[in-house]
Amino acid sequence: MKTINILFIEDTFGDVELIKNELRKAHVLFDSRWVDSKEEFMFELDDFSPDVIICDYSLPCFTGMELLLMFKETKKNIPFIIVTGNLSEQLALDFIEAGVDDFIVKSSFGRVPNAIKKAIEKKEIEKEKEFIAAELMQSQIQLRALLKNNQVVREEERSSIALEIHDELGQQLTALKMDIDWIMYHQKDPESNMVNKLKEMIKLNNDIINSVRRISFSLRPAIIDDLGLLAALEWKCADFEEKTGIVCHFNSTVKERKFDKNFSISAFRILQESLHNVTKHAAAKSVSVSLEETDKELLMEISDDGIGITNDKINNNKTLGIFGMKERAMMLGGKLVAKGIQNKGTKIELALPFEAELNNK
């Protein structure tokens, strides 16, 4: 059995001896020191490294409650037990509120061995929980860093694929269209069936070119690089309205400037996913997108007048749309909140700190 270091704060030697006798009767192995002043107490906290503190409530120059509050400021995770001659209901409530681990009436010193055992076990459990929480927090930080890096790599891959599709495949399709045009206009006495077939091929070729442009833009919206984030967001709203017929109002009071690439693409993807959710789930007639800024962050609000997202879907991590947007925001140190009111619509509130730009450079 481990020897327990006990620090007594007591002005009566007899009470200390009574407690020691109870510990010996319970076969508790212990070493102890005895102080009766605040200065000695603070010294012994470091010099003796106690496993448990047993403090009298009534001392000549201070109370045990005063010492407890002073001890709490040290942030040391050591059990603190108060002993008192009289214990009123109010005093017991005060002890609990102050965070004491136990309180013992002096007529019940027989409780001390068990109280010490339970208090130490409680602190060990708390330490284990704190350790697990710290490990979990570190794992979350590492996972978020990994996800952030994965997000950057994926966007870079998208950009590379988009460029290759646009430049290589787009050029080849354009050349093919020119060849079909040449064949059609250099025939002698062309048959109507042949001309019609060539026209169909030209139309199909144009459709493929448009698809290539759409896929390329979906992979990497070049408008962000060409015109900037704000223009890209405004364009996305106009494109959404044109393709879905859902009215989309865009309003911004943000100063136009060049934002960091990862910051810009995250804001754009969040708007893109939000508008996709409106199309898929909201049954809305109109959407409003507003942008504001403070000295520290970009604020974007996306609201619709649809059926309203439920709390179950907001809190369900399997709802990848909302979960993915939250993760994008968190990876940049930001925050995304989704709110829904039944039959009144859904609101997405995004805050992205500008310091995320500096961290990404």
C-alpha cells in the first residue's frame, strides 16, 4: 500500500493526534506535516507535495474556507478536506459551492480514513478524465490539421485537373469542331443526310465543350483567381438563380480586395453547398446572401424562405452537407451555425477570421 502524504492545517495538536490515531487503526500508511499559518501552508504545498490536505475550519487568524479559496487559485489537483466543530446546513452548502472534497465534524474523526480514500480516488478519476480530455483534444487538433492539409491538397488536385480538362480536352474538342466545319463546307454536291449528320455532330461537340467548361468550373472556379472572391460569390448567386428559377438576392458591404486562396475557396464552397441544399431540400422561393466584415472576420449569412431545416438534421453528423461546411469553417478557425424554423426557412451564419489568411500564407 502506498504511503499517503497528509498536510494538516490545525492549531490544536490534540485534534491532529486524534486523526492520526484513526488512520493507524484503519492501517493507513501515512507521512504527515503540521502547519498553522498561510505562509507555512504555501511552502509545504511545494516542499512536501501532499496527497491530501486536512484543514481545520476555525483558526486564530483565518478560516478554513479562506484557505480553501486561496488553495483553489494554485490550480493544484489535491483533495482538500475540512474538519469543523459545528456543521450547519448553510456552512455545508458553502463548502460544496467552494469545491471542498469533504467536510468532517470533529466528533466523527472515525470517518477520516474512508474520506481520505474516497477523496484520493475521486481526484485520480478526475486526473484520468483530464488526461483523456487532453489526449482527445490533441487528437482533434491533429485530425483537423490533417483534414485541412487534405482539403488543400484536394483543391490543388481539382485545380490541376480543371486546368488539364479545360486546356487539353477543350482545345481538342475545339479543333474537332473546326474539322467537322471544314468537312461540311468543302463537300461537292453534299447530300442532305450527310449535312444533317455533320450538323448533329457539331451540336454534340458544342454540348461536350459546354460540359467540359461546366465540369472544369465546378472543379475549380477560375473566376476567383480572375476577379476575386466577392465577384465569384455574386456570380454564383446569379448562376443559381438562372439555373433554378429561385430568386437569389446578393448584398455585400465588404471591401473588394484579394483574399488568400484557401480562405476564398472555403467561403465559395460553403456558399455553393448551401445553395445546393436549398435546391435539394428547402422548397424555397427565394434566397438572400449577405456579406459583412468586422476588423477581425468575414461574416456571411445565407437565408431562404423554405420549409426550414430540423434540429435533428443540424445535429446529425451523418448530414454531410452541414457537417462538411462546419468542418471547412473550423479548419480556418471560423464557425458556422445552421438554424431552421418550420415553414419559415433556414439560415446559415458563417464567420471566418481574417487571421486565417495570415496562417495560410
